[in-house]
Amino acid sequence: LSSLVLLRVVLDLLRVVLDLLRVVLDLLRVVLDLLRVVLDLLRVVLDMLCVVLDLLRVVRVFTSSFLHWSYL
């Protein structure tokens, strides 16, 4: 009887440990998803910065050519 009770306690403890492991893995998955979202947002911000820099380059070229023609 005592060994059966001990076995049952050990099995219950194992179940609790497995449940905790499942929770930890779910939390890890959520953290990884959040990290992926943050990285995607960073990529979007960097792409927007590249577009802004390209626009500034175009404006600079136009203004320099305009100034060049206005001096002539």
C-alpha cells in the first residue's frame, strides 16, 4: 500500500513538472513571436529610412541642378 501511494505521489509530481514545462515552452514561444514582430518592425523602420534617404538624395540632385541652371 505504501509503495502504491509513493508511486502515485511521484506520478503526480511528474505531471506537475510536465505542466510547468509546457507553460515555460508556451511562454518561450510567445517571447519568440514578440521578438519576430519587433524585428519585422525594425526592418520596416529601416526600409522607411532608406526611402527617406533616397528622397533626400533626389531632392539634393534636383536642387543642385536647378541652382546650376539658375547661375547660367
